[in-house]
Amino acid sequence: MNPLNSLKYLPYLFRKKFKERYIIIESDDWGLERALNKESIDWTGRKFGKENFSRWTTDSLESTEDLDCLYNVIEKFKDKFEYSPVITANFITHNIDYSSESKLNFKPLSSGYNNIENTQIRKKYEEGIKKKFIFPQLHGYSHYNCTELETYFDTEEGKEAFRNNFFVAKSTIKKNLSFLHGEMSNRNQKAGLFIEAAKEFENYFGFKSKSFIPPTFIFDIELAKILTQNGIEMIQSSNRLVNSDKKKYMFPYYRKRKGMYWSERNARLDPHPEYKFFYEQCLNSVERAYESSSPAVIDFHRVNFAGKYTPEYRERTLKELEKLFEEIHKRWPDTKFIHTQKLVEILWQQ
């Protein structure tokens, strides 16, 4: 065997082992607004063709109804485990401000969203945190490469998308899914906005985020210093990260590199017809994680339960989540559900 090929096993061979059975559920894109309303999606269909929609086209900011539905599922299992289910909610801190067409501006979480549910949504976040159903962590400033956003804003297509309240619509269309991406790429001249994101996260939630998941899994290692200087102690999902040249990182999981621990996501719940990660498949991944003395870290994206435009998909997904919790309780009742920041604390204490 080529010795160079053995390098791909380094994350497994030299990773840290765990004695406890932990499950962490990580959910990206919380707080991110896409289309502001149904009319925005209708325009996108006329512009790019409905047949070219990806599931991101109908993704939406989590609504109070979405959160109630999610919380109701978690509530059912609150007393069945010593450490009950909790979702690590990875938040974007700034959204596109559609109030002025003269310049591309962003609204921080603390100034509210572009819809009328600002107060209700914030109360729902607070309720989830208080009941230990969710625990926020940082996902980034805007989710996009701000340098490319500004360039696109000056185009006719960009201005048309902005006027229709779905500025990033093209990035949700099949065959364009990498468009405008790369917030934590060295090709984004405004990657330093991470500092503002970290400040806004602390301002909004009242504590610093200790972990971070780069938007769309793009991360250039030379940006590691800006993370550690702003309190980040662990990178989520390092097994899915790539640099701007699409090269994967091979750091051992749960070991320190560049002043941070590097974790993995080794399970997934994503029952969309195009992805087909159902609860049975997720259970198998959890079992493999336990057999290898690793936490089971489940990727459970916000799009799976954001049902403003696709309520039928939200209902199906939450049924899968409930089945997953039921089976975990049957098979491994000693499982401890923890959020990502708790995992960070465990790693640093040890």
C-alpha cells in the first residue's frame, strides 16, 4: 500500500477515545433568512425555473411554529434520559437588510429580522435555551462570501433578486450551489467580519460561543488565528471541511491543532428524498460511533424542520426524529445527550 494513502486513516488512528456514550446533535443555519416570503419564491421560479429548485430554495428562517413542533418532540423525551436530547443550534448573526436598495447592508440579530415575528422568535429561542432543548453556537456572519455578495449586488441580476427579497436566490438553484459561498475562505476579503459575528453572538445570547462551524464547510487554515483570538476552542465537523481548493483536512479528531480541537460529524438525520438519511441509517451510524469509543455527532440541518414553505417535510422529519429518540432509548438508555459547548468543556478539562 502506498504510505501516502495511509494518511487518510490518521483522524481515526490518533483520535481521542471516550468511555461515555455521548450524542451531540448539530444543526446549522439557525437565524439565516433566505426568501423573505412566498412571493420571493414565486419570483425565483419564474426567473430560474421551479424544476431547478434545490431544497435550499424553499428553506426559511425557523418560525415559532417550527420551534413549537421541534420542542414538542424533545419534550416527550425530557425525563427518559439522565441527559435528555438537546439541539446545538448554530447561528448566523447577520442577515441582508432589504430596507435600502442603494447599498448592501446587513442587520444583526439584535436589531431583528426582516419580518414581523422578531419578538416571538426571540422568546422561542429563550424558551428553548431555558428548557435545555437548544443551545446556540456560532455559525458565522452572513453565511456567504461578502466580497462576492458586494460584486453581485452591482449586477442587474443581483439588483433584481434584491428587489424581490431573495438576493441569494441563484445560490439555491441546482448547478449553482457553490455560488457566493466561502465566508471563511481566504478569497473573501471580508473574512474578518467573523469578529463582528462573535461580538454579536455574545451580545444576543449573553455568552461566548466556544465552537464554530464554517458555512458550507469551507475553511482556510490561515484563518484559524482569528477564531482562537475570539474565543473559539473547537471546530465542528472537521471531517467535512475543505479549503478553498477543495482539499480535505486530515487532523486527528478530538485532538488540538492550531490552538483548537477538531471534531467530526459521523451520523446524519436527513430524510429528504434526495438525501435519504432516515432514522434507521442514523441508528447504524450511532452504533458504529459507540463501537469505536467515539461520540455520535448527528448532522441535523435546520432545513429539515423549517416548514414555512414545506410543512409536510417538517412533519415527516420530526416523525423520524421521534423514532430516532425512541430507538436510542431502547438500545442505549445510558446515552447522554450533550450540546457541542459541553463537549468542548469535556475535551479541555481532560
